[in-house]
Amino acid sequence: MLAVGCDMKSIGISVRAATEGDAKAIASLVVALGYSADEKIVRERLSRLVGRSDYLVAVAQSDGGEICGWLQAHSSEALESGSRVEIVGLVRDRQ
């Protein structure tokens, strides 16, 4: 199972598991990169991923409560290398 436990309080950022309530902020960050993203679609995708033991979706949150980044990773088994975790999405706010 993938877990979130990183706390970067010294720089005013904490990392936590994403929830469906983060869909609007995540969609906004995706749009800032130039991709098409709709809050409803992101929420639906999050609902399929949250709680799965083979996926992690985490958000970086400022002390002020703003979502300033997100990461998606999944674990898998590969014939050539065994167990691995791959980051499939990593976005941060430009600010």
C-alpha cells in the first residue's frame, strides 16, 4: 500500500492524501498546464482512485489551505524488475 506521511512545515507546505473535495483545485492546476480538465471529470477519476492500495493521489497544501500541487503514483509488478512505484502525474503551481 502506498502511504502519505511527508510533512514539510519548515517551508509552509504539507502533503496529504487527496480527497474528492480537492477536484476543483486539481483541475485548475491541470488547466494551468494547458490540458483540458473539468472539475466533474477530475472528481469522478478521484473517486475511482482514492482508497485503492495500488494508487496514490496526494496534494501539496500551503499553510493558508491552498492546494499548490499534486502527485499521482501507482504500484505495479514488472517481469524485469519486480515491484515498483511509478509517478504518473506531478504538477505544481507556478507561484
